[in-house]
Amino acid sequence: MKVQLPTPLVDYTNGVRYVAASGRTLDELLRDLDRQYPGIRFRMVDEQEKIRPHIRIFVNAVLERRLSAALDPAHEVLIVAALSGG
């Protein structure tokens, strides 16, 4: 399925913002991304297997916080990283 990445993560994909990944769940999708682009999953998922607070993942424009969320190959996934600083 089509995955759109935020600017802070495109360093892992050599500047490519749109990538393809597969999985029956959001967790499987993120693991597939990590298989293709080692280290990217850790930037989105913490040691407690939770989506990091500054990351938002939208599946077909709906915010999803569960790694167990079911996915379909026709879904589009948008990953957003919150900005911080002051």
C-alpha cells in the first residue's frame, strides 16, 4: 500500500516521500517499512511498543493509534511528525 512519510523520516528513504509497504496490520506495515529502511520503525514506535506521542498515523484520513489496526492493500497511510521547538 502507499505510505506518505514526513520530512524527518525521508532520510531513511534517500529523500523519497512516498513508499510502498505491506501488512495486514499497522504493526506489520511498520515492520515492513523497517525491513526496507532499517531504523525507521524506532522513530515511530517506542520500547513499550506504542506509537510515539509526536507521531500521528492516518489510515484513509482517519487517525489510528493502535498498532493492531487492520489494514487493506487499498488503504493509504499518511505518517505525520509533530513539530516542536520554540
